[in-house]
Amino acid sequence: MMFKAIIFDVDGTLSETEDLHRQAFNQAFDQNDLPWHWDRQLYRQLLKVSGGKERIRHFIEIHDSDRRVSKDLDGFIRDLHAAKTAIYTRMVADGEAKLRPGVMSLIDQSLHDGIRLAIATTTSLPNVEALLQATYGEEGMHRFEVICAGDVVEQKKPAPDIYLLALEKLGLPAADCVAIEDSRNGLLSAHQAGIATVITPSIYTDDQDFSEAALVTSSLNDVDFPALYTAIARTSR
Ligand code: XBP
Ligand code: MG
């Protein structure tokens, strides 16, 4: 049984983008005269919270509790996150994000083989558009029949909502799909949606538990396409 669709995560999976996100957060903090700096060690911890706005709120609760009581905290977080997204999309448009090894050939091979493609990501839609435009050009967005991103769902990863929405839009059962992810949050999200998942750990997730994965590989370059089918078919029986 060949699967009919591949559902890709974005950050850490299509591209090693999380350190760019971290730099964009820090530039937005500087722009807004905030005494915050997220170094790599702290960001690895903060990444356990999916969603940039949710991550900022979590950081405030733990590291800047006085601000928690400021008026219109939601508006403050929303505006700060919008500033960060503007910085991040400019970095991506300037070519600072490249696709991970094997991603482009897997996407092209899938399209050649009639496998449908989708995206299920916690990141904001402008970030997805910027990455696909920068790496694939105009037709980048059109390679993916379904794109589910960011706030289209209330509950972000590890909740299954974003993958359930992708399945609904594809009109396919979970058994006909495979997810490709880089993080435990993403794995739990896809797994709870009933989707067999291939993991390619990224720089911020290489120490995470991927027990539920159908396959863990250092890069999509190392997995030949039939082997990917076999591994998924074996687990999805
Ligand atoms: C990873 C995330 C996102 C990014 C930051 O998304 O959790 O929040 O870290 O992007 P993915 P935003 O599901 O693609 O791994 O600031 O736009 O949330
Ligand atoms: Mg990810």
C-alpha cells in the first residue's frame, strides 16, 4: 500500500529555521527596548511551547512576571509578535533559510509519483509563504495542495488539531498519509491524529524522545523513497 499524501512540518523539517526565529525574536525585543535576550540554551527550553505568541507569554510568566499584570497583555504580545514576523520574513526573503538536504528531491519525486503534498505547521502563514517563495520561487506555494498554518487552529502542537485539519482538507484518512516532523511536539500531534510519522531531528530537537515515530533519520537524503514507503507501510498495518 503506497500512501497518498505527505504532510510536512515547516520549522526544523523543511528548513533549519529555528535559529533564525530566535534571532528575529531578539531583534524585535531590541526594537521595543525590552531587556530580554533568548540565547540558544534558553530557546531550546522555550521551544517546548509551540507558537511564537504562546512562547512570549510563557516567557513573561516565568521570567518577567511583573509584566504579566500589565494592561492589554494580549495586545502587547500580538504587536511584539507581528514585529518579529516582519523581521523573520525579511531574513528569509534575503535568502537566510535553505531547504534541508533531501527535501527538494523528496518533494519533486512525490509530485512526479502523484503523491499529494500538504503542510501542517505551528508557524505563521507569512513565514511559510516567505520560505516557499525564497526556496521555490513563485510556484512554491502551489506545490502544496493544502497549507494549514499557525492560528487556523486554537490548540497548537502537540494537540492533533492542525493535522486533523490537514486530513480534512485533503479528504484522506490518516492511514493514507505520512507526516514528516522534527520535534516531539510535532510527532505527538501527528501521532494523535493517527498519522505515521518520519522524524528528521533538527538542531534544537536532537535530544528529544521520538519513540512513537515510524522512522527516525538524520536527513531525508539518507532515506530512499521505497524504503520510506516500506517503513510506513510496516507501521501503518
Ligand atoms: C515551530 C513553531 C513556531 C516557530 C515560530 O513550528 O513552534 O512557533 O517556532 O513561528 P513548526 P511563529 O510546527 O513548523 O515546527 O513565531 O510564527 O509561531
Ligand atoms: Mg518543526
